[in-house]
Amino acid sequence: MAETLLQIENLTTKFHTDDGTVNAVNGISYTLKEGETIGVVGESGCGKSVHALSLMRLIPIPPGEITDGEVFYRGRDLLKIPIDEMRNVRGGEIAMVFQDPMTSLNPVMTVGKQIMEVLRLHAGMDEDQALDRAGELLELVGIPEARARLDSYPHELSGGMRQRAMIAMALGGNPQILIADEPTTALDVTIQAQIIELVKRLRDMIGMTIIWITHDLGIMAGLAERMLVMYAGYLVEKASAKDLYANPSHPYTLGLLKSLPRADTGKRNQRLIPIIGRPPDLLSTPKGCPFLPRCRYAIDRCAEENPTLKEIGPEHEIACWIDVKTAETHEVIG
Amino acid sequence: MIETKKEKKDVLVRVENLKKHFPIITGFLRRTSGQVRAVDGVSFKIFQGETLGLVGESGCGKSTLGRTILQLHIPTDGKVFFEGLDLSEMSRSELRSMRRRMQIIFQDPYSSLNPRMTIEKIIAEPLTIHHSANGKELREMVEVLLERVGLNPLFANRFPHEFSGGQRQRIGVARALALNPSFIVADEPISALDVSIQAQVVNLLEDLQDELGHTYLFIAHDLSMVRHICDRVAVMYLGKIVEIGSVDEVYENPQHPYLQALLSAVPVPDPMVEEQRQRIILEGDVPSPANPPVGCNFNTRCPIAFDRCFQEEPDLKELIPRHETACFAVEERMALT
């Protein structure tokens, strides 16, 4: 059994806005084992990105506030250590790659300089060593004519190349954990396939542990060992990837998978089953289950009590009162 | 069976060697220093009542093609026939009256609705412009349209910001339907929406087609959704169509090396299937449409390109029944077998 690398307990993040308090992450807990890839899926506003920014302590305070929780990494609670120490963790032991490489790269600095910055800060290299290593890293992530590309500015690279450069930068500090926040969402499918292939190769080579955040259940099927499904800031389903796709048990996960068309099988003339209604309003805190207004299976209890995660099988947990295999469904009015 | 029925159907739109080049203007003297060949010689037909998917990656010219068909861009060359009439020959006023018959749904439901107009005004605008209705009749028509797209008619006096993305896209659909068109270009109508909302809008488009018999040109980069919604599909690469045919035929039996790579790259939400799949990873990026390669557009990334591909441009040929491909390598292979 691999060792636990990261343990997140009851992580809770709120944003205090003029319209009220946004409950972005509502007490999520999970553990990350060394060498595994975990997929965090959910739609926009479900708190998947905020959860990652919270554990990196990158939430702007104010308006944000991490109101509760612990994030244990190698015996330390990352939420409590001094900010200087946290700076060494960030980009060093835990690195992050973001969705839009154009806005996360500095437009007036060459790619080489930006990678060298990481190497000098987190690997303690001098100018010459950093230059050499930066070239190696760009080569490692498959950028053609890597050495020459060190002098390129971000705008001179294509979207796929920029994301490769971001990954090279993330690798600079020899991270234990890579957090990838929708790294391929802005890219075309053929380029997305290139990046996923690259990350898989690097993972096997370096033995990196990965948290991959996405809205695309398709991507994770070939990438993750375990899956977390988020809705309205809550973890609603936790399972091994195989189990989640074969046996989705939260009505939301089931709904997501049923609403997806597939490119590999001809299913024309078969209607998609959409999830009725609209995404939740995070300003309100309903007493019951947040998915209730859109749920085909809801019973009276769902309006009264918000379910917490409970085990329904080996390493398979859901936050739901009902069993979708036996429960009756009813119409939902959007 | 469905295909043979479709084959006999009338051609609604015929596109012939359509080109749209945008000038690159540089310097103080604003000289034209080059051309971006967004759409570079495209020919195909759209049949009455069908949904033709137009897929390709960003920058391949699919949106420009959709807009050029509707004459929202003036074509650089080539012709578009709508019910046999040549749109490129028409005067502005003739074209305007033709526009009742052809409408467009835009990708971004946030920027395509005027934030200062109520949704009643937004949906009524095409009706007013074309003098189709006014007064009480107009209001009633708007109510019918709202109901048809699944929105509460009581919302008519609200402004776009009061609606979610999915609801806004329904407003966009209602506006497109207002003049009762026969042809609708849907330009990435679901790309900006959350996964759970996409299926709602797709079902709406399908229901409307069943009810009203529209013909759709469905532009998308999501190949899974295209397989679901379309009867036929055209695949674009760098301003040209590389493959076109009935959707099951094209997905089950892709011929062009680009399409093979594209389909292999689409993730499938099933770990068991993913374990078995072989990905064809294309090297490099799409070349600039301002400076396309000589010969076949795809020769810079093609794994099977040979001499001829660097000298001549391949045309679409029906190498398999109801399935056209533009590739010399495939042509040669077919000739050998």
C-alpha cells in the first residue's frame, strides 16, 4: 500500500462578497496516496478550483477566507505553517499548472527566464546551471528546438507549446505533487491528447502524484485511478475510476454520465438525458441536499438533511440518502 | 435506410468552391501584405431536413464558412445556392428578404444578446425588421416562441443578465426561430455551456427539428456531440474539407489521416475502453492559414505523406459510397485493392 502523501480534512472556504457569503468549498476531506492520480470533476462553480487554490493557500484574503480544515503534508498542516515556509512548498514540493497558459505566463519575460526563476528559487541553482536545466526541461516536455525556444516570449508560442512550457516550469522544483487545474480545457483535442500523453509519460518517469481538476469526465477515464465528484462545494461521490464509470451511484454523477454523448458508439436517435434545472446558487445554504432541486430520485428526507459521505462499497462513498439502483424516479420541473 | 431516404431529398444549400480570404494589413501605409485563407475552396451540399455537422479544430475556418454561407461575410470567390438561387448574385434588399429563411445561433450566449434590451425586444426584433407583425400580434408571437424554447412567457420583460447561460442560449434559439426559417446555422451553440446544460439545449434543437423540419448546419469542435446530433458530417482542416459523409460511416471508417488522429484523440468516458484504445498523436501544430503549405494542407503533420502530397492539392473524391475523402494516399490504397 502506497503511503499517504496529502491528507485533507474538512477544508472549508468562503468568499465574503457584497451580495453575501459564497460557500465555495463546504468541508471536503480526502487523502492522496503517493504516486496516484486523482481526478476532481464537477461543473463550473462547484468549488473544484477553489479547493486546489485553498490547499495551496492562493485564495485572495479578503474576500476569501479558509474558515476551517487541515491539509497535512509530511507531518505539517499547510494551512498553519508560516507563509515563508509555504512559499517553499508552492512551486517546490507542490506545483500547479493552470487552465490558461497565456494569463499565467508573464508576457514580458522570456519563457527561459521564467523557468530559470523557478530553478533559482526552488532548486538553488546559479544562472548557468539554471539555463542548462531550463533547456533540458523544455526538451523533456517535447518542445522542438528547446534551447532556441528559451528566448521566446509566451506570445510566440502556440497554446499547446505554452502549456508545455508551464509544465516544464512546474517540473522545475522537482515537485512531489502536481496540481493540474483544467490544463487542457483551452486546447484542441489533438493538442489535448499530446499534453495528456506528456503528463502520463512524465508521471511514469518521475513518479509524480497528480491532482487533475476538470469538468470533462471523458479525459479522466484514461488518466485517473481515483475520482472525486464535486457539486455545490461538496464532495458527493468518491470512488476508483473504474467503479465510478461502471457504477455511478450519486444521482448527479449518474446524470452527468447519461447526458454525455459518445464518439465511439453510434447512439443516434437515442435522446440524451439532461440534468434538468440550473447549477446551484452558492449564496444560499439550503437545509437539505444541494442537488435536491435537480434530482429525479429525491425523497422527503432530502429536503430536511444534507447527506454526508457514506461507504457503499470498497473505497466507494456517496453523499446521498437513496440507492439509485432501486429508487423510484419522478419528473423534475426545471 | 435513413441514408437512402436522405439521398433522394432535395438539396437546400449548395456551396461551390467557396473562398473567404481576409487581407493582412500592415504598416503606416496600411498595405495588404498577405491573405489569411480562412476558407479556401470548399464545395458541398446540405439536404433538406438534415443536420450536417461541421467539425474541426479552432482556426480551421468552420465558423467563417458558416458565416460566409449566410453572406454575413462577402465571399472572396465561389458561389452559394439556396434553393437553387445564387446568394452571391443578389442585391442587398433581395438578400435581406432571403435572410428570413436562413438564421444563425451564436456560440456565446453572453455577448450575442444586447444587455439593454428586454428579451421580448430581442426576440421581436427580427419580426419588426421584416414587418412580420406588430402590436398585440407581435407580443403573442413572442410568447409562443418563448414557450416553444421552454421558457416562461412571463419572463418576456426581463433582461438577459437575469438568465443563466442555458436559458440565454434558449433566447438565442427563439430569436433564430422568430421568422420561421428553413435553414439554421448553429455556430458552436453549446460550447459555452456546462455539461449538464448542453444536453438540454441539444434536445431542444432536436425537438424543434422534428416539429418544424429545419435544416441545420451544426458547427462544433465536440466530436461526440456531432455524432449524436448529425446525419452527415464534414471535417475541416486549414480552410478545406478533408472528409465528408454520413456520420456513422465517417466515424466507424475514417479515411483521412487527420480525421483518424482527431477521432483517436477524443476521450471516451469509460476506463475499460480507454485502456484498449490506441491514440494517434499528431506532431506539431496547425500551420498558419496565412501561409499554408504547398500541396496538401496536411503534409506538415501527415504520417503517410508522399511526393505527390507536396506538389498537388487533393480534391474530395467519393472513394467509398456516400463518403468523400481528399487524400492521395487513401486514393492510391483504394486503387490497389
